[in-house]
Amino acid sequence: MALRLSTLFLRTLREDPVDAEVDSHKLLLRAGYIRRAAPGIYTWLPLGLRVLRKVEAIVREEMDAIGAQEVHFPALLPKEPYEVTNRWVEYGDGIFRLQDRKGADYLLAPTHEEMFTLLVKDLYSSYKDLPLSIYQIQNKYRDEARPRAGLLRGREFIMKDSYSFDIDDAGLDASYMAHRGAYLRIFERLGLDVIPVAATAGAMGGSRSEEFLHPASIGEDTFVRSAGGYAANVEAVTTVVPEDIDFTNAPAAEVRDTPDTPTIDTLVAAANELAPRAEGSWTAADTLKNVVLAIDLPTGERQLVVIGVPGDRAVDLKRVEANIGAHLAIGGEVGVEAANDVDLKKHAEIVKGYLGPGLALDAALLGAEGSSKLLYLVDPRVVSGTTWITGANEAGKHVFGLVAGRDFGWDGTIEAVEVREGDPAPDGSGPLEAARGIEMGHIFALGRKYSEALDLKVLDRNGKLAVVTMGSYGIGITRAVAALAESNHDDKGLIWPANVAPAHVHVVAVGRGAEIFEAAAALTAELETAGLEVIYDDRPKVSPGVKFGDAELLGVPTILAVGRGLVDGVVEIKDRTTGNAENVPLADAVKYILDRQ
Amino acid sequence: MALRLSTLFLRTLREDPVDAEVDSHKLLLRAGYIRRAAPGIYTWLPLGLRVLRKVEAIVREEMDAIGAQEVHFPALLPKEPYEVTNRWVEYGDGIFRLQDRKGADYLLAPTHEEMFTLLVKDLYSSYKDLPLSIYQIQNKYRDEARPRAGLLRGREFIMKDSYSFDIDDAGLDASYMAHRGAYLRIFERLGLDVIPVAATAGAMGGSRSEEFLHPASIGEDTFVRSAGGYAANVEAVTTVVPEDIDFTNAPAAEVRDTPDTPTIDTLVAAANELAPRAEGSWTAADTLKNVVLAIDLPTGERQLVVIGVPGDRAVDLKRVEANIGAHLAIGGEVGVEAANDVDLKKHAEIVKGYLGPGLALDAALLGAEGSSKLLYLVDPRVVSGTTWITGANEAGKHVFGLVAGRDFGWDGTIEAVEVREGDPAPDGSGPLEAARGIEMGHIFALGRKYSEALDLKVLDRNGKLAVVTMGSYGIGITRAVAALAESNHDDKGLIWPANVAPAHVHVVAVGRGAEIFEAAAALTAELETAGLEVIYDDRPKVSPGVKFGDAELLGVPTILAVGRGLVDGVVEIKDRTTGNAENVPLADAVKYILDRQ
């Protein structure tokens, strides 16, 4: 049944709402698709709900096509499973928590790994039951510190989340790739350009992870890509590691007085004066900067680490956060910041501005009160045989010609410094350039983190209990609607891709004659009989300008105007995307539109 | 695509789960339709979700058919609108409350009157926009003190709630009747027997209200009905009011000493001894019992009322709770209980056991410390001219022949006493009998309670602002699934009505021969090509007994067994409802099944 604008629960707005920041948010509000109920919490009006359901249907079809089975979990969940995996603590302020009348703790789930794991544990017991992929399309909750951009970062939102269960790594790989393929098909059907981007697994744990980013200037995610097809989010970019250098003939390192050189700039200037280079000058890239960072662990403890990086590169704390986990004894999300004076006071061996490597290895310096061995990590560019100008761990002194692997060692390497445009892609596909995107989906080869924590084991082929390996895969459904609006609009309004438009045709009766409304109603009925969904603007006393304005604002792909041309037997058919309009004989109008679907 | 039991995410249970109380709960758990996530909170497995979606689809179609438009509100809502209507307070422990990271109060909505009212206020401004009916199918939350019976009384559940908006009472009546009709069609399509039962509006407010009760012995709602078609819940039953009696010739009332007669029984015995009746004996029905009740108001105050009722009838506190509102100055849900000693102490004029009417009217008794005029209400049977034996407001004394309307008055009448089987139906359709039912739906002609509180006004035909009148209508979707299971099962398992069954046909391959599995797979494919949904039990190593047991447990209407008969060219087709099985030639099987749909 056609949506008649005379009765449709809709009110379009002429002006941009004051609190809407981005185009998609403004237009979805102005076109009456959504309304705000609370910060980051939205109500779906009839047209918005139609778009939402179409997105859901496409996602559902592609999940079913890879054999995933739909289930539906509650949003209100008990605390206990999230305590077992420590996420009850790790999520901090990021989730909504509440108590029931008996004082039992609950949360509004941000994601359901624990519950799916427990459900499979409840139902399954043998490798013969695997592989299994199950999913849901369901309300999720996150208490975002700064909900923004309407549906793009909401506090109540709809996600499709799925979980795969396999007996071994090969199975997980197949499940992961099946989801990856399904995701690419989903975004293609939605008409949403996405780039799969290598990502770090972060707090989710696991071995492999990719984000599906929709390139958009308003995106919150920064990523880099090369002309040759490499793409990764900034946290996940890996450095091209230089080859080791033979240091057999390298001269011995030499400590020099370098008073008043606590910064890299002053050090470089001093070096060029004290010990000019044979060719060219010393630059910041020849110095090794040792940075002390404080890691706030999920346990509430605070641990210091020292990271040695080339002096020309700034430390990127988000990259440290994403990559430090492998070097810590415990898992979970950590906070990273520069060590402050209170931190440094506990380590008398740290000489600010003159910190060098080897510090933690120098037994003579250990044992000072409150002191303990500090973890020392280096940038991957610090390979054996590289030669550095760096601090001598003594005020006013630096050491020149210090050779990595000969004069100092390290506990491990870490991707800790900024990625720059022009850096080489790790796969050799050319220099990197930066871009911004909206995260539309994220897939994780989780491995055994959750199944181990929650003891999900099944009998394997040999009759022995084996821990199941898992994947977790999410698509933001409400966010997809926003991203579609963000990338499909002009200054007049929305321009929906055909697959998700709230209707196929927007019929506008222009003018006042009864014959116009009769012809428009007849065309509406014919189009519907032919299987198309129609919005019919049958409002009797609304001006043509307002009607056309609303049609362009609502953004249905084809606009069919029945008006003055009717006396000559023609109607106007306009393509909302191209703006092209044609006069078509009344009798041919339905066929003309059907041919374009 | 057929649901193949070799891969379907399903595990059936042989034994009844220990914590399941009612048949529907046991069977939905055993058949793998749902799993418990927390008390009163359930997860839907693939088969359960299919039933749920079919129920939703039927509800949606019938709502759309009456022109209601679907929207979708958040479940997480800000406190403020619920404060305006006082429901934030009135709900007490019955709702889930929480705070966000900024300390703002939220609730998980149990119902959405406030939000729909505000949304219409946001969008609409004229009587021309009305009538409007909008609805949603959405998660609801109630923190039940005793979640029970699985899906029948859950804490997270799915409801269809709709709201109508009209400019006048005639409009509201039309919207109410449209919903009423839609509800009857919904339950008919679901195959769910329901009785529309007159109900009190309770805390929802409003003028008219009906519950749709599904008769079931495990139902929580008691109602009464007559053979002639009357039905009402016990709170809403009205008494057949006798005609006034001419008291012109009635003798004067007489106070008598009746020591040691503080109860009705002792009073009746004393009356028969002291002043024997001309014909027959005095019975409890001839006495007027005056009961002091304490009303706990939503404001936290406590008010006493005295209710005069025939001595043979007990006071029904739930009926008082439902009906006292009309006599109180403020709205909202109240608690009612017998007055306790502390209450009574504040009213020196109350003589326990000898309380009579007229007390509050006796000016001489008023003005005692802490005393105030008590509201005096009577049962509708106390009409002018009726004659009573009742307390004389003095210890050890009763008054005989006290005539209502001559010797005492009252502030109002109230339905306060128990309804008994055998009482006449108020519409003259015969004696009442008691029954139990499950509340499947509830419709309310709300009137202007919410629109007044939230200031929803539109311009009327005369260009003046008029308060909109509203209706509110709910159907429990998850509860409908449970009620269907409760009323459609035998000792072997579930027996789904065709419209909501998870599939139309359950094909069972019985035996081990490859030809059996080939034939079963071919039939499955043919049935699906013909448009039927099929569960195919293709498990290779499961015994026939287990397969048939599972088929009967799952409850799909038609079971098609391919087994030993195949050598003779026949398959067995069994009707799950009747239990009738027939051997049908293989070639005719699909047509045979299609003819039965």
C-alpha cells in the first residue's frame, strides 16, 4: 500500500536542526527519518524504519548464505560471564550498568562474545557439531563519552554480530574468510564503498582482525593506504624492518660532554659542532630518543616502560596502546601516557634529557630504593649494527657511535612511533597516504581467549577435550544507514541507493485538477501492481515547490510528477541521482520506470 | 533453504528442566526453542526465533491493515517524561533504572505512552493531521518481583504497543474499535482462543479498557463469564444494583444491647435470639459490615476510608484498589490494606466491632485530636430503603432496622466486595462462573491523561488549541509464543498451529540406505520449490526412535517419514495434531501435503 503523504506520519523541516553536526544527521532529521530521544539515542520514524529494515534484510540474506544461523539474545545481561573474562572491569565507564530489585548486577550488552560462548557450551559437545556460525541483529548499548554525528556514534544502536566456532585454526580461517566475503558482498549490495583495513585486535584479543572502513572525511578512523592496494588502520601499520648491519669494523662508542642538550634539536646541533659527520650532517634520525611511558593496567597498577625510537619520530600513544599488550604479563585494555614526575621519582636511575639504552641492564644502577628493572623496547628500525647518538645516562653527557646489538640490547621491539605519509607500505606496494573512514564492520579471528576463559571444550577426533577456537564479526546496522546518507546526498537532500531506498518511486501530484490526482493515483496503483514501492504525495493544498522540495529531501531514486503536462498526455520522470528529467507519455510511464529498476 | 538437523543449531532435551514450572516453558526449553539467560530473560534459538517472527508478522499485517504506522523507539529512555506523568515514582521497584556516566537518570521502558505523546507533539499541530495510530514491535522491560513460567512473565520481553491520537471522543472510539477488531483478527490468525474481558483502567487512567484473555488453567488473571457472553476481569465486574425501596412504612430503627457480638456470626446469632424475624431467620446478608481500610497514596500519604458492605460478602482488596481511584483527590496506583491499630488509634470515634454508618456525619464525634472526617462508601447493593442490622458506634450495641437513605447517607458507592460464582452478570446474560486466563493483550481508551500532562494540543476546526485524546493498545508477542505452546501440546511435545509453526513439514529419513536419504532430500527440495518451509532430519547415525521423538517434540504440523516403505514406493505422512498417519505413494506425497495446507 502506497505511503500517502496526506496521512504518512512525517513532518519535514526546512532548516537544519541546530544540534546536528554532520550532513547525514541533518538530513535524516530534516527528512523525518529519525528523531532524537536522548543524547545518542534515536527514534525511527516510518521512512527511516523502512531503510533500516532493508539494510537488515540484506545483511540477513548474506549471513544466511554463508550458513550462519540467526538467534536472538537479550540486551539485558547478568554480570557474571563478563566478570569471568574481566570485561566487566575493562569496559569501565563505557557500558551501562544497573541492578535489579534484588541488587543483582546487570549490564546492557555492548557485544555478546561471552553469551554466545556459553550458549555453544550449553548445546554442543563434539567436533562433529562444528563448524558453527551464529548471529543476531539486535540492540547494543555503549555509554559513549561523546555520542556524536547522530547515528554514527550512538549509545543505543543496532548491530549484526556473529560468532564462529571451530575445532582448529584451519576451520577458524575458513570461517573468517567466509565472513569476510559476506561482508564485502553486503557492502556492495548496500552501495557502500568500503576498504578492508588491517587492524589490531585490541582488547578483543586474537590473532587477526580487519576493519571495513567507508572512506569519509567525517570518519573517526584514520587509516593509511598505498596505491598498490595496501590498507591498514594506523595502529596496525607495520614498519619495513631494515636488514642487520655488519658492525665488525665499527669504531668504539665514545662518551662526550654535551651540556645543555636535553632535546633532540639541541643534541643534533651539538653533535654537528663537536663531531662533524664525514659526509653531510647529523640529523634527528641519527639519534636514539629514549622515552619513558606509564602504562595503566586493567588491574589498576601502573607500570613504566622505556621505548627507544629514532629521534625524528614522535611516539604515537594510540599505537603503543594497541601494541604494548604482547609485552605485558596481563591482557585487557591499557591506558598509556608519558611518565610524570611522580613516576620518574621512583626511578633514580633515570636522568631526564640524557636517558640512554642499557640503563636497565646496568646492574650497578639497580637496587636503588623503589627501583626495579624497566622493560626496554625499541622501534623496529633499531636493528643490530645500527649506530646511534644517544644519552649516556648522566647529566650533560651523550654517547656517540653506540652500536645496537654490540653496545646495548633490548627486551623486544614495538610499533610505537607515528606513521607518516610517504612511509613505505609493509608489503612493498608503494608509499602510504593517509585517509579517514567510518568503521562499518570489524572482523576478528579471536582464537581461544573467550573459549578458554569460559571453558568451551568439545571432544576432538581423538576423543580428547579440545578448546574451541572462535571468531567474532560485527556490522553496525544503524551506522550503515547514517553512512549511506552521508555519502549519498546533495544540497537538496538525500539520494538513496535503490536497494535501501524507503520506496522505489515518489509520485507527485502537482496542481489542483481532479484529473491530475486521478492520474497520479492510477499510476501509483499500476506501479504497485508491478511490484514497486511507492510514496504518493497526494496532499491537496500543498504548493508544487514544497512538494518537489520534499521529494528531493526524501531522496527516493525516481520522482514521477503528474501535472500540467497531463493535458498533452505526458508526465515528468526525474532521476534523483543524476537530476535528469524527461517527459514521458503517460501510457509509457510505468514501463519506462520498470525498465530502469 | 531447508533446516537440516545435521547442522541446525539445536539440541533437544529428553528430560524436563528442573526450573521449568509450566508445560510451555518445559517444552520450549526441551525442544530447543529458547534458553534462559537470567531470571525472566531468555535467548531465542533458531526455531524459536522463526515462531516469534511469524507471530510478529501477523501482528504487523493487521496493524498495517487498520492504517497504523510502524515506528521504533529506543528501550533506554530518559527519566524526564516519566517524571511529568509521575510514572517515574508510581512504577516503584517495577522498572529497571540506571544512570549514565554523567549521572543522568534513565529507565528501560515498560511502556511508551510518554514518548509517543511527545513525538506526536513534536511532529503534529492540527486536527487535520488526525486521526493517527502509530505502533512499534519492541523490547520491553519490567523488573518483576517473581518472573515466572518462562516467557509468560518475563523481565525482557517483546510487545507490540500502539497509540492512537484523535481530536475528539468519537475519534477515540473509532480508533479503539479499530484496534479491538484488529486484535480479534490477530488472535484468530494465531489460532489463539481469546475472550475480550472488560477491565478497569487502573494506573493507566482512562475511561474504557478491555483485556484479551486466553483461557488457561495456569493463567494469572481471574475473570468471570456468563453463558450468555458476558466476560470481565474480577476487578471490573459491576454489581446488579437493586431498585430503591419505598421506606414510608418502615418502622423506626432501634438500638439494642448486643454484648460480645464483635463479629457478623455472633451478631446474626444474637439478632435471631433478641428479635426473631417474622419469616425465616436473619442471615449475614441482613447485616451491614463497616470495614476500615487504609489507602497508601502515590504521594506517600495514608488515608483511611470506611466501606459499608453486606455482612455476607468479604471485601476484595484488589477490587478496592482498582475502583477507589474515582473517590480520591489524586491519581496513580494505590495500595489498599485493612487499617491497623496505629491507623485506628488516630480515630477515637471508631469502636472496633461495633462500627456503624453515620459515624462521619455525627458532628459531635468530630474534632477529637487527630480525627478528621472519614470518607464513607458503600456497596452498590446498599440502595435507598434497604434495611440493616449494623453497629451503633458504641461498644456492645447494634442498631436494628436502620434504613439506608432515611437513617444514614454515604459519600459514594464502590465495587469493593468479592464476586461470587452464581452472581448475576450485569448485562442480564445469566449467572457468572469463574475462569483463569493469560492476558494476551490490553486496550485502553486513555483519554487525555497523557496529552494533558505533556501538553499535546493541536488546533481544532475553529482554530483553537484542543487537547488530543489518546488510546493505548498492547499485545505481548513473546507471551503469545508461550501461550500458543501452552495450549498446543501433548505429552510428546509441541503441536504448532500452521500459521506460526517454524516450518510446514518435518521430513524424516528413517534408516541407513542411501536411497532413503536421496528420496528424502528430493522430497525436501520439491516441497521447498512448492513454497513450503521444511525441516529435514538428515542425521545419518541417529535412531528412528530419536528422530520420531524429536519430530513430535518440535511440533511441526506435518511429519513426512521416508523409510522402509520406500521399497514399496510409499512414504508415511503423519498429522501431528490428530496423530493420524497414512501411507502415500511417493509420487503423490508432495501433492498430498500441499492439498492439506
